[in-house]
Amino acid sequence: DIQMTQSPSSLSASVGDRVTITCRASQSIGSYLNWYQQKPGKAPKILISVASMLQSGVPSRFSGSGSGTDFTLTISSLQPEDFATYYCQQSYSNFRSFGQGTKLEIK
Amino acid sequence: EVQLVESGGGSVQPGGSLRLSCEASGFTLSNYWMTWVRQAPGKGLEWVADIKEDGTERYCVDSVKGRFIISRDNAKNSLFLQMNGLRVEDTAVYFCARDDYTGTGARPYYYMDVWGKGTTVTVSS
């Protein structure tokens, strides 16, 4: 099974900051990497698919990059509504797996 | 409106069974792979199982193998998760999600683009 590891597990930042979250796969997954945002008590929301493809309606301050085993999610200028937990997820294998999540908190 | 609505959650003792349902509306269920994802209290997301458009392929995480069965009834726009032999560690909110994809060829890029609000399963003695 493919293991997904995110870092950091939590992150404190301020409005306007640029933040980067990293996701590493235990084997090469090409660009089969998705990013989701989840707010407390809510279902996850897809942000980015195919490692870097921004989903419709997602603000352009979000971007994704990477391929193979190493991926990043970057938020260029944090807004108050961006404080949430972020998950990467691989779809390379039929046995899908998520990273453990990165909780983004207000500093 | 494209929507998924889960039901069937509840409280059950260890060893018990539950059947979760997910009703789809606003799209043609038979055109999509579908997935169950769960989230234990205070924990992260865990992929549980998914099923091909016509039900001919199914996959699940090792921890539920032999206990949970994913199925679907496209004519009734519904996805199911039969959960047997429930354990305390199965306690979670269970979400159903639609698998959309991009790309052509033998290996599309799948992602979960529509989610339900979730149904809560509590396993406790």
C-alpha cells in the first residue's frame, strides 16, 4: 500500500502569509495527487487534482506542484477563510490513501 | 443540484452490524466510481472502500476487509456500505463521495469532487 506523509502536522500563520505544505508518497505516483480542504464539522472540499490542476471556483492563491514522490500545496497570501485542515490523497493505486492532514491555525 | 445524502448511522455494540446508504441526486450515478471515506473523532480522513460504475470492481482498506461490503444500486441512485463485525475503532463519521476524473486513456486521474455531509457510526459497549 502507498503511504502518504504530510509535513508539518500543524502550522501557525498569519493573514497575508505565504504557506507551503508538503506531501510525500512512499513510492512514485506520477501526478496522481489531490489536495482537499476540510473545515470543522464539514465534509472535505477538493482544491487541486492531478497535482497542480486548480478546481473550478478555488481561489488562485492556492497552487500545487510536484510529481513522483514529492508534492507541495502553497497558499500565496492566507485569508481568514483558509484556516482549516488540508489533506493530500493519492489516486495512483486502487487502494486510495490520504495523508494524515495539516492543521493550519491562526497565529 | 448535485447532492449526496448519507443515512443509516447509529450506535451499535461491538460485533454488531449497520448498513449505510448514500442517495445521489442531480447526476447519473452509473457514470461514476463511488467511495466511502471515514473520519474517527479528532482524527484524519481514511479511505474505506470504492466501487466501479457497474459494480464489477471493488476495493477496500485492509482494516475492513472481510467485514465491510460496498455495493450500489444504480437504478435506485444509491450506494451502500454493509458493515459487519463492528469494532470500537470503526467509530467515525462516514462520508460518501463521488469520484470524478480527468484525462483519457487507460489511467484517468480520479478525485473526489462531491461529498455528502456524513453519517455518524458509534461502536461502544
